[in-house]
Amino acid sequence: MGKQAKATKKFERKHLKEAIDRRKDFAKIKQRHQKNDKKKVRSAQKTDEDESGGEESVDEKEDLNKDEFFQEALPLPSTKKDKTQPTNGKRKHEDLEHAEEVDSPDGVDEEDELDMAALAEKDPEFHKYLQENDPELLDFNEDDNLDDLEVSEDEEERPAKKRKTAKEPSTTKISVEMVKKWKQAMQEQHSIRSLRETVLAFRSAVHMDDEEGKGSKYTIPSSDVYHEVLVTALKEAPKVLSHHLPVKEGKAGKITVPSNSSQFKKLSPLIRTFSTSINHFLPNLTDPATIRMTLQSFEPLLPYLLQFRKFLKQIVKSVASIWSDNTTDEATRITAFLILRRLLTIGDAGIREAVLKATYEQLVKSARNTSTHTISGINLMKNSAAELWGIDQKVSYTTAFSYIRQAAMHLRTNITKPTKESYKTIYNWQFVHSLDFWSRVLSMHCNSLLEAEKGKQSGLRPLIYPVVQITLGVMRLIPTSTYFPLRFQLIRALLRISQSTGTYIPLAAVLLEVLNSTEMKKPAKNAATTLRPLDFETNIRAPSSYLKTRVYQDGLGEQVVELFSEFFVLWCKNIAYPELQVPVIVMLKRWLKSASKQSTGNKNGKLNQGLLLLVQKSEANSRWIVERRNKVTFTPRDRAEVENFLKDVKWDDTPMGAFVTGQRQQRDSRQKVVAEGRKEEEKRRKNDKKGAEEASDEEIEVN
């Protein structure tokens, strides 16, 4: 036999098996057509014989009804029962009907064995070449359609086939050497057999303590084997799958998975089993490094899992629960977030909607308990989830609209049909964080600068009006001093929207309502109190012990001054600032005049001085705007010039901007001092607790 050409070797290595399978399938189809032709010939002969008999005319045959026709005996084709004799192209009808389907996975196709035996006789050199270079082609038991792998209930139904009775697999103890051998085969040869065994071992390790793991093929004898199986499966299995099922990604992020190939159909049970095991494994993990490694092994599987939508939704819920867990470290939560973002990028509209719903529901669920320890994690969730809602703004708009409409219906029910406890469905941390989250979504994706760069408005901009109206309605639902902290939380959310989108929201009125309450106009009853200042960032309701106290009144005054200054600084460069601030300044001066009276005032010099300084800075900014406005030559009708007024001037160069910058720096320094004090206090408590435990242990030993 001469030297083979390079193209011949390449064809033998890559396309020979497919060519053989294709020829066999064609032979089966041809055999079926030959049988049908023979049936037609026999039927035609039968018709000719009946017509030549002449006993029944054509008209009489047409008069036969259906019952009489089906009562007549029909000739059936004879079949040979002796399987040892050659079939001569005649097979059972059931086999012919399913000739194009996948062969029985529980055994080896006899035709394949006979073909390979014939190949060994006719061309022994080529058969030897296949044994040396591609032994998997001759070993039909290797890819036995993964009999031991489970199939989920939600998988698509397939037509029933006759299967041989499979024997129960014997239990085998795994050793570290076995796992290393599988690992080496996967790394060097990308072996499907080793991948299959690794997945089965991984499933046994995951379900080791469950009822499901009792009938597994493998058992895990030690912790070393357990660790080796987990690491090998999580790191090597995705690489082998990507080698046999390469995923192509276009420029627009659209991916192409060979889902119609025979290789994908062969490996899909393995992919399902591996993903199911990971999904079962995730909730039981506590080590952050292991959770991150498990999540990272999920990412290469996502393109393949797009074919299994119901199962993919379960995975989304599991990953979203890790992302929303405040007890998990930040790096692990970011890893889970990246998986959710990847799904939004490669998935279709249905999968994107499922991911958005899962993230929002987990966010609201995790925001139930808010404290100084969890507020940073909740803010991380809100900021990361807000990024997800801008990837596909069409899907985001419809999904967000349904949730915002639901919030509006809750508010309307509480206004029209109030009950004694109905307000609790609105005045809770979950509802407040929900509104704050929507403000972050709108401020991130409806930003005026981003819209100017893209040349079109954001698809989420129509949601600004309903969100603002709902937020204003929630503020005024219970206008008592107990819920002033909640009002301040929502005002900050609206300030965020106004700053990013350039939308004017009248917030001065809700702040003036706080000043006109009895809590601010009347003097505090107990000036010398030992209460700590209330943390307005982590509270939406003031405890009853804080009401009518000097500490609470001072805290409310600081919040009002801060929010007024943040409101004014948004429009400190606007050409209409002098007219905008006049009504507010007039009301503030009236309030200061009333509160400064010796007999009926609030007797709080700190609060009054802070508001007086705010009025002075606002008037100074108004005069600064008027000086520059007098120099312009355009009229109010020229909208382009009006919008570009003081466009080149930085906001912190204005009198109001400089004032706000100084106030922010003072607040930041105070917050740092408070945070350091809190950390020292927690450290001291841990040390005291540890000392008490050691002392109790010593007493027990003495006794």
C-alpha cells in the first residue's frame, strides 16, 4: 500500500465516520423505498386480477360503504422469523420507521460491528491505522449515549424506542490515581470517555449524603478523593466540552452553538447531568473560594444550556440567590453577577426577562433587613442590578413597567381604602429600596450626556414620570415626624433622578412640610438627653424615644439643610435660578422669623443658623447669575443659547457649588470618624466575648 496523501489522512481523521454513517442511513432509506415499491406492484397486480374476474363491476365497487371495505381481509406481507437467515433487505416495519433515529443506547449496533469486521478483512492496514490513531471510532461502547446519566423531567419528550434491559451498575470506589488518569486523558486527548466518568464521579460526590447518591456508580472513600474529583470536574469538564462543541460568538454578541449536530445530541445528557449536579452543589457550599470556582465553571456551559430553558431558569435563581446573599463576600457576589450579565448578553428576550425578574425579586427579598452591616451589600446589589436593566431596554421597559404598576396599585389601595395596618405594605424597607432601585436604573440609563452621545433618548425615559409620582405619593402617605427618615430616603432618590436626567422635580415643598411640623417649630422638651444621633441612612422610622428630643430635632435640621442645598445646586448654573429660588427663600425667611422669636420660637440656634447660612448662599448665587445674565444678547426664545448658558463653568465654581462642596467634605470626615468608632467598638466586643469564653473554659477545667 503506497503512501497516503495528506488530504486522505485528513478525511480519514475528521470525516470518515460521518461518511460511513451517512451511507448506512442512505442504504436504510433506499431499502424502505424498495419495499414500498414492491407493495405498490403487488397492489396493482391484485387490482388487475379483481378487474379480470368480472364478477363485480366498477359501479358496484364504488357503492361499497366504508364498513364493508374494512371488513374485507387485506393481504399482509410475509416476514421471516428466523433471525439467523439473511434478511435480504427485509426488516420489521417498526425498525424501518425509526431507521433514521439514533441507535439504541443500551447496546452496540450489530451492523457497525459487522462493517468494522469486514473492513478488517478487506483492508487490514487501514483498520490498524484506525486502531492506532482513532481508537474511539472502533470502540462503540465508549459513546453509549451516556446510559448512567439522568434525564430531567422537564426535558423535551422524545418518541419511545425499544431498549434492552440495562444491568444495574456495580459500585466502584474511586482512587486518586483514577481521577488523575481521567484528568490526563481529558487534558491530552479531550477524551469523552474520561469526561463521562468524571461527570459520574462528580455527581456521586455531590449527592454523597443524599438518597439519590446511594445507587450511584461510584463511591467517594476519602476527603482527598472528594477534593480531587471536584477540582478535576469543575476545571477540566468545561474545557473538553468546548473542544468538542466549539461556540462561535459574533461581533454583536450573538453566539452560535452546534445544537443540530450529532455530537451535541450525544453530549446533551452529559451537559444536563453536569449542570444539574453543579446547581445542586451550589447551595451547600460555604467556602467563598469554592463557590467562586463552581460559579466560574458555570460560565462556559451557559451557551449549551440555552437549549434547556426550564432548567436554565432554575440555575438563574440559584446564581441570583448567591448574588443577593449579604453574608457572602463581595468577590463571590461579583462573580455571580458576571454570570447573570453573560446570560443577558447571549440569551433571547425570554431568558433576559427571566434574569431581570430573578435579580429584582432577590434584591427585594434581601432588602428586608437593613442595618449598618448590610447597607453596603444592598447598595452593591442595586448598583449592579441597575447595570443589567440597561442591556436590553425593550425587555427592561416592559418588565419594569409591570413592577412599577404593581407598586402604584399598592399605593392607590392604601389611599382609597386605608386600614389600620395597610400602611405597613408601603412603609417598609423593601418598598423603599424598590423605589430607590428604580431611581438608580433611570439615572444610570436615562443620563442626558449618554443620550446626547447616542443621538437618541433612552427607552426607559417614559418611566421617569410614574416613578416620581409614586415616590411623591409615598412621602405624603403618613406626614408625621415619625416617618421623616423615610421621606429623606425618597428625596435622595428623586435628587438622583433629577441630577442625571435633567428633569425638574419640585422637592422644595416636601422639605418645607418638614420645617412646618411641630417637631421643628416647637422647642425640644428634653434638651439634655443621652441618646445617640439617629442614623438616617439605616432608618426609615424614628423610635418613639427620639420624638420631641433635641437630638432628633438637630438631626432633622441637618438633613433639611443638606437636602435643600443639594436641590439648589442642581440648578445653580441655570439661567432661571433667581426666579426658581425666590418662593423657597421667601418661605424660609418667614420660618426663620417665626422660629427666632423668644416666646414662641424653637430655641434651637444651631438649626436656625444653618438655615440662615443656606439662605445667604442661595441669594449670593442668585446675584452671581443675574450679573452674567445681564451680559447676554439672546432672548428666551433662543432655546439653544439658553441651554448653553454657563456651560463652560464648573458647578463648584458657583457660590452655591462651593458651599455644597464644603458641606460634603465635612459630612465625609464625620462619617469616617463614626465608621472607625464602630469598628473599634465591634473589635472590643469580640475581644470581651472571647475573654469571657476563655474564662468560662478555665472555670470548667478547675471544677
